[in-house]
Amino acid sequence: MKLTEEKLYKLIQEELDYDKQQKLIKLLSSNIENANVAIDIMDNAGLSVEDQMFVLNAALKNAKKYDLRKLINDKLDELTDEQDFGL
């Protein structure tokens, strides 16, 4: 799945609904390149920590490869630290 710059900006500007959650989950669990794009989208979209954690946890259940699971877990750890320490 390749995102054009225009689609990326549209996704960032719109509210995160169920369909977009599913697209992010699919990106996160497909391959490392797409997972990095999805994380960048979430970082730049101003999503709440709770929304990001929901998407990441769902993607973690679908991710089969170790490198994807590690990337998702690292992002979850980062968000947990933000939530715990208010960073």
C-alpha cells in the first residue's frame, strides 16, 4: 500500500474514524516501511495517546514478524512513558 503525499495530508487533517483506524492497523502490521509511515502519520496527526495506543495494540495482534512487533512495542513503550510522566 503506497500513500501519496495528498492522501497522507488528508488522513492527517481528518478525524480518526473506524475506517482510518483500520487503515493504520493494516499499515502497521504489513511491513516495516509501512509501519514507519503509519507511526509518522500518528505522530503528526495530533491523535490522542489513547487513540494511538488503541491502534498500536490492534496492530500488534496482527503483526507476525519480529521486527514489526518490536517497532510497535517500542512505540507503545514511548507512549506509556508520555502518559506516565506527562512528557
